[in-house]
Amino acid sequence: MEDRNAKCQMPNANQPSPPVKPKLGRNFITCSLIAAFFALVVLVVFLVGITKLGIVSIPYFEKLYTGPKPTRLVAAQPLTSKEFEVLVAARLFAQQVAEKKAPYVIEIKESELTGALQTSIDSALRNDGWRQEFSQLVVRPDYLEFYGRYARGIIHAQALIRFKPVLENAALKFVPLYVQIGDFKPSPELAYKVLSFVFSRDLGAWRLSFGATGLQDMKLREGVMQLYLSK
């Protein structure tokens, strides 16, 4: 028999539900793991970039670095600027003594250009903190190839630049055709800005002169630069 006094209790729609407590601990751990993952990705990308530039040698990443490869290595004896001028003048004089008419054609070997470069490059570095490890010039029929390695403490810079020499006001200026710094191949404009941390002068402003010889023309052969001089 039913109990008439029993009341059926229906849920009240207006009665608020009990608050749900946020899972702060679990959310915090999840966010922390995501942040740590992205920080690790950024760090790895940064280390790879530094390694590929060749600035520093980083364990476990150094195998990623190959660096620029010159066409060949040039063995040279250092030549001061004065010794280089005497060398050019002596060959010019020999042409004049042989009673040949102007323009006189003399040849400069890439080893002689490299010797003069190695002696003069120290004065072109930004400060005494940088030191020259190796510099050279390779002469190809279509371009001059500059290759150099420089260091300052644990920081290193390695570059390869191919230039087209252009005659301007009896001197040679160098128009970049190809630039590689570390494993990167930036535009010449960007490369010169990067190398300005190493060199005190813009590489685009470098000139090669041969004294009062009246340079009229220049031609390139494999390993040799030919100069056409008027006096």
C-alpha cells in the first residue's frame, strides 16, 4: 500500500549545479611541457644556425658543418706591399729592356697575389682581437676566388667569395659573383654586413693597384693574372 505522505522530489531546474574544480595541477604541467618543447625547438634551431655559420664548434652539432671549399689550396711566400711593387716594376722593366712596345704585358701568379694578400690582410681586420688563420686568392679564367679563415677566441669566420675584377681608374675593383659564409650563401649585400664584424673596411670598397704603371687592361688565365701596362 502506497504511503500517501511520501513526496516525490523532482530536481529543481533553478538550483545551481555544484561548481567543478579546475584541474590546475594537470593544466600547469601540460602548459609547462608545451613551453619546454617549444623552447627546446628554438634552442636547437639556434644551435644549428650557429653551427652552419661556422661561428663556433658545438659538440654533437659540428658534424652538420661542411664549410666552403676552395678550388685549390695555394702555397705562397709572404710579400709586403713594397716587395709586390718591386716585383711588378722589375717585370715591367724587363719588358721595356726587351724593346717591346706598350702596352707591356706582365704576368702575376696566384701564389704571388696570395703572398701579398696574406701580408696585407692583417691591417684590414677590424681589431687586434681577430687573427688570420689562412687567406688565399685563386685565379680562374672567369673570376678571382678569395678564401679565408679568421678567428677571435672561440669565434670563427670562414668565407669564400668569387669576384669579377673590373678596371676602374687604373686600379681593379671587385664585383662579387658568389658568396659563401660557413654553409650559408647570402646575397653580397648581406654577406658584406656580416663580414664587417671581421674586417674594418667594406669588402666592396677594396681596390688593387699596381703603382704608377698605367694599368690599361687585365685578363685572367688559370693561375695567372695578365696586366697590360702603358709605362
